[in-house]
Amino acid sequence: MSDINNAPFDTITLPHLRSLIGLRVRHQGTLCVVLEILETPPSLVLEPILDPLNATTHIAGNIMANLHGHPGEYGVESRIVQVLTDDLTGLNDALLELEILDY
């Protein structure tokens, strides 16, 4: 019989994390969508989106340079939220603070 207290928490796998792509979350008060998953360290890449419930929210973008250094593409800031703590023993507080908006 295994002791539940000594068992490691469930392993988070990349397929589990990738299933979160497209999920809408609120990160530090800003409506975001999970855009991508980084493998090392496991992290969620969030992109802020316009919050239709808060018309005063303005998502600041940046003009991004192309390969020749000329401005061309309009980019939006992205946010990275690590999944695990630095010592890899638990879930990161920033991840736990995400408010999941899609069920």
C-alpha cells in the first residue's frame, strides 16, 4: 500500500499543458489567452486581449522591426508564467493566481 503523503504530486506533462492553449485567463487583472507552452522550464505564454467588459482597458502594442530593421509588424506584449517553482517541487504562485475564465 502506498503512502499518499510520501507520493510525489501528479506529474505535469507537456500534452497536459498544451491542452491549455486557447484558454482565456485573467493575469494580474488583465484578460489574456494562453498562446503557447514553453518546454524548459515549463511555462505558459500569455497574450493580453481586449477585455470587452472593461472598455477602459488598453492593450499596448509595439511596432516590431523586420529582418532589415524596418518597422513593420504590430506586436503585442506577451507574458510568461512559470508552471513550477524554482526548485521544481510545487506549482508556482503566479500560476495558482491565474483566474480561469473558460471552463
